[in-house]
Amino acid sequence: MDWAEKYRPAHLDEVVGNSTALRQMLDWARTWSRDKKPLILYGKPGTGKTSSAHALAADMGWEVIELNASDQRTRAAIERTAVSGSTTASLTGAQRKLIVIDEADNLHGTADRGGARAILDLIRGSRQPVILIANDLYAIPGEIRSRCDGVQFKALQARSIAPRLRYICAAEKISCSEQALHQIAEAAHGDMRAAVNMLYASASGRERLSEEILPSGKDDRSSIFDLIVAIYGNTAPEALLKIAYDVDETPDTLIQWIEANLEGIPEIDDLSAAYSCLSRADEYLGYTYRQQYHTLWRYATSLMVLGVGSVADRRGLHARITPPERWKRMSSYQKQKAVRSSMLRKVSSSLHMPQRTFLETYMSPLGIVIDRDPLTYAREFSLDADELDLFLHDRARAASVTRALAAEEKAEVTKKERETKSRRKQEEGGKMRQKELPAKREEAPLPEPPAEKSSQKSQKTLFEGF
């Protein structure tokens, strides 16, 4: 077993750093009710987000249901595991179940289609506490983010990582110099998991560890965000090209990111010059794909990075870095397709007809009927706001109807809970009365058995009848 898993904190008091975030989590858990918002634990990798969620569950005596990136997180998968688990009691006797959705900012592609909508439904209807974990808070859809409370986990300081590494060395009976421990802690850049993995790799097969045999450090490549900031910053051309080559993206992806963030150049003449550089770089990219001559990539990269960097003229970027617009449109199209497919599946199965038949023949007439009484049909077909909007073509009205339906469902759940509590009280009261009855019967005098004369009298009366 690797040391990162072996020495994972089992309780909150074993988690290193981020004491403010841990207190916020503990206060949330101690006062949790169905009115409480879920938490989003966000921050850089290796800062203890997932470990803290599991440690919180252990301290509170809660069962954990977890979905992470290795699981298929389609709508059906989330409903089968997390949603069903959030509405049922624990089989292990735990007081509650903690629903943990790891890497909630990484719901992309076909494998996770519909997952974001399922998470939104989970948040709305869960009877159990829910925690979402993400590296980038703003990569989570806004409709989910607005319904949660954020808890930030900051990068750990080297002086906080070193004592934990020292404890692991002592537990594994490995002699390690203080200089080596601090060198590993510094090389991890605030990532506890990376620090433990570096220690494990360095100490494998050794009983003593010194700074001479340490690995080079954490693989800390530049990101696309570093490149965009460097283009608008005070960066030398050689350093700018090095950052571009370090980014783990192809030039056709880099050019889309650079074009999406040209709003940092306000002057029209400078903006025209920047687009000229990107246009020329795009020509080289076209030659590359047509002729399969990938050496031209270096010319395309130089044109787009150094060309736009010279036009930006070290003025700095004073706006938020945004992804390419085409990506946003593709995401919007995928979302619309998922909503349409979900609506067709629900309605056609309720009407017992093929989806194609409903779409081609009955969708328009049904839209007219739903427009007259949207609340009834939204309840009948279990439609959410986006699905109902396909019939009403009025987003505000569809949202109003789904809010009213959610209020009805909440009132119904509250009513059932009250009835259940009342029934339990009546049953407990009945059991108490049954316990009291035998005691009262013992105090009362027992009736005397009937005398034999009475039976003789009865026989005599019987013979007198003859």
C-alpha cells in the first residue's frame, strides 16, 4: 500500500493545515438539518479536501457514499447510487449518510452526460448531508454553485508538511535528515499528497534518506492560465516560448485560448495587429494538418505567442481569463441535447409510445395542452424547469411552475414526516398502556369460581321441564 493511502487522516484532528476550513465543516455537520446547504470543498490538489470529508464522516459516525472521477457519473449512475442513498436510511445503523461527489468540476464528455443535472436534483431532494469536492470552484455550473456554501482549502506551507513527513519516517523506521524533509516539503508546493509520494519514492529500499538521493521534485508544468498571464505580463520572449512549450496543449488549442482573451487589448489598431498574428499562425496550423508536417507547429506557436505578446506590450491582464467561446457553445448544445433526450424519455415512457412517434406527431398538440395547466403535467411527467420550457417556451414561467411543484413536494414530505412521528407516538403510547394493564389486573380481586350447587340447580331445572 502506498503511504499516501496508508497514512490518510482518519479524524479531523489528524488533518494538516486549513484549520478554519475544518472548523467550518465541523460546525456545519453538528448543526446539519435539511434546510442546510451542501458544502463545496475547493482548492488545489493535495490540500486534504477528500481526506477531510472522510474524516468528518468518521468523527460524526456517518456512513460515506462516494462518487469520484473513476466512476461513471451519468444521470442514471448518480440517481442509482447517490440520489437513492440520500433518501434512504443507513443499513449499518449510522445516524446519517454523507454523500461525497469528488471532482465535481470535472463533469465532461459522454461518460458524465446529465451528471450535473442529476447533482442538482440530488441537492434539491436530499435528506442526507452532501459535500462536493472540486479543484476549481468556478468550473462548477452556476446553478449548482449558488445552492452550496464554499469552503476553501489553501495550499499547505512547507513548515506544516515537514512534521507529517517526519512522523511517517518514524512510523516506517527510516532515518531521514531534517534538510531532506524540508527539501521535499518545499518541492511539493503545498501538495501534501505529492510530498508523501516523493518521500515514498525516495525511501523505497532504503533505511536512511539524505538530500543527495531525493527526486527532482513535483512535476509542476505550466498551465494555459500561466501562458495567458505571461503574454500580457513582463515576460522575455525566450521565457514566453518556454511556458508555451511546457503547457500540455496542442497549438490549435492555444490559439483558441489566446483569441478568447484578446479583450485585454482595448485599442482597435493593436487588436487588428493581434488578429493578424493569429490569422498567420492559423495558416501554419492548416498547412500542418494538410501536409502532416508538424515542424510548422513551432512557427505557429511563435507567431501566436510572441506576436500577441509584442502587441500586448506588457500592459497586464485586468480581466478574468475565459475559455474559448466555441467551447461554451458546444457545451450549451450538449446541454440542450441532454435536456431534450431526458424530456423525450420521460414523456414517451409515460404515454407508452416510441420517442420518434411522440416527437413527430404528438409533441406540438401536447404542448398546447400543457400550456393550459403546466403544474399538473409537470407533476405527471416529472419535468424540471428546462424540460418544461421545451413546451412552454417561457423560461420564467417554467421556473415558477417547478418552484411551486417543489414547494408542494416539500409540503407533502413534511406532512408524511409528521404523520410518521404521530404514528410512532401512538404506537409507543399503546405499548406503555399494554405494560400498565397487567399490573392493574393483578391488583383487582379474582372472581370466585362458581359453586357446584348452581350446576345442580341447573340440572334440576332441566328435569323439571319434562
